[in-house]
Amino acid sequence: MSNLSTHTIHTIQDFVSVVEALRTAVPEPHWYRGISKSSYQLLPSLYRHPTTRSSDELIKLERKLIIRFKERSLPFLSTTVKGMSDWEYLFLMQHFGAPTRLLDWTENPFIALFFALSGAMVASGGMFVDDVAVWLFSPGKWNKKVFSYVSFKGDILSYTDSQAKSYDPDVEKKFDPPDYPAAIFGVHNSPRIVAQRGVFTIFGSNTLPMEEIFEKESFPDTTLQKIIIPAPEGLLLFESLIALGYTDTVLFPDLEGLARETKRFFGF
């Protein structure tokens, strides 16, 4: 069993201290995921289907989603898709909010904090009702444990790597044998994913949330940690982030980001 470490913070300085302490203790790349409600689980959208629960049925459902997206996305794509792989379609679907086995992370802790706090404000109409959280994740350590059955140095996957083949969104889906999520770099197919320093975990046949897998399978304790921001501190931290330059147009470098930022600036 692994022990999940949690840290409760109250200021932006507290947040930086926790992130720096982990970076110093474990000098390797770290990823971060902000969630607008602390109780939300580390589970991708496909595996949150309201009625379908078995991994076999979810994988079949994914295939149907990819086919439907391929068939109907052509009029909306500005670039050629000739020869576009299913992996590239999967990352594109994730970007536009279609259900996939991908879970979004970022390489930037402040971006994760922004998503957690701004998401909470949107969900509650401008107020902080629930505690929010930022997950801290060591992707190299995670992969080393997931692929411990083979000789693996514990690095982050590219979707072209041999270890990623079992997760390939193809017709004959067979997880052989990894069924746990794996940390993977995605395709930079939009300015947003670049601005947000987006990275991913791709889930296998195990439909448990990552935090439950972490605790049950004896991952190193520093592989996954959680920072909790109490609801009363949310507005103060969000104002600090804005002052540091983390605004909507930085994370959403398009007209939608400009509209969001303008609305917030004028008190909407």
C-alpha cells in the first residue's frame, strides 16, 4: 500500500513552497492537474460514462466514438487529415471535449492552479463553495512501476514508443499486459495545448481512478501527491495568480480567451 500525501495551503507562497519541496526532493519532471472540486477523481471522461462500466464495453464505445468523430469532423477541420492516425484523432477529440481515455495534465503548476480556481468560480457563479485541489505527479516514476514487467528506464512515453502499442486506439484493442494508466506526451495539434503545456495519462483496461491504483499497487510515495486549497482562500489565490500574469489569454490564445478575460476584467 502507498501513502497519499496531502498538503493544505493558504497563500501563493505556500503553493510555491510545496511545489519546490517536491522538485528538490525528486529532481525529475513533474506534472500537475487542477480540479475545481477536491473530491473529483483522477478518471478520464470515457470512464465516467453514466451506465457503461466494464472495460471491454468502454473500449468498444471508444472505437465507435473515434469512427463517428472521423466521419463528421471533416467539414470543421482546416488542415488535411489524409493519413491521420487514430492516436492523432484521439488527442484531437480530447482537445475538443469528446470522451476519451486521456486525462489532461500540465507541466506548469501555476496553469494547474489556474484551471482549478477558475473552474470552481465558473461552476459556482463566481464564488468558492468547495475546496479545490492540484495533483502533483511524477510521470517517470509512475511509468517505471507500470512497466516493471519489462526492462524500462522509467521515462515518459511517446505514442510511437513500443510500450504505448498496447494502448493504441485501434480496432483489435488488447492490453498486453499493462492495464494501468501510462504517462504520455501528446500531439501538439492546437495553440492551446502548447500554451497550456499539455501532457496526458492514457488509461488501460483498469477503470479505477489513478489515486486508488496508486494506493493499492505500492507506487513510491512521491509519485502522486495532492495540494488542497480551502474554499475561503480561493479568491485570494486567484487574485495572486492574475497578478502574476496567469490570465485567460495566456492559457487560451484565441478570441475565446480574450472574451473570457474581458468578461472577468469588467466584473461579469
